Amino acid sequence: MLATLLFESADPDKARVSLDRVRLDGPFSNQALLRAGWAEAATEHYDRALVPWNLLVEREPTDAAVQEAMLAVPHAYASLNVHGRAALMYGRALELYSAQIDRVDASIGSIKEAGS
């Protein structure tokens, strides 16, 4: 995706223009929301970074972009000196990651039982 290349080449302003063209329900929407947040954070506009990231954290938690956003959101709040909200969001991320680990452990258990 062009926006990712622009972002990774350290040009957040051009990346932002490209990211604004991605549909919110398209196949690249999660990555676009994540990168849009990082493009804003790169210029220390953490309040604007929270807009796409807060949309993203409400999506399917098995997606890597959602998982990254779960940590990016509290980072942004901490950068804005909203430490209480940051702590709550870090706690939410911890719960999400713990639940995902439990799901993986359950899947491994099921595979082992099926192979016995």
C-alpha cells in the first residue's frame, strides 16, 4: 500500500493524504487506521492519532493492527498527560492479550487431544 511506503520513508504528511483515501470497511482499513494514527503521532499530534486508533481498537482483536493499536492508544494518552485513561487502556490491552493467549492455549490443547 502506497501509504505504508510513504510512512516508512518518513514522510507522514504525504502518507496522511494517501491514508485518507482508504475506505473504513475495506480490506486495508485496519492497517490504514493504524498508519494514520502513527502519521499523526510522528508529528506529536497525539489527540488526532487517537481518532483512528480508537476506531481500530473496537475491531476484531485477532488482527495484528488492532493489537498494536491497543498499545498505541494508551501511549497517546500518556503523551497527552492523561495518565488515568492511559492506565485503564493498558489494563484493557493486558486483558485482550491474556484472552488471546488463552485462546491459543485452548487451540493447542484441542490439537494435542485430536492427535492422541
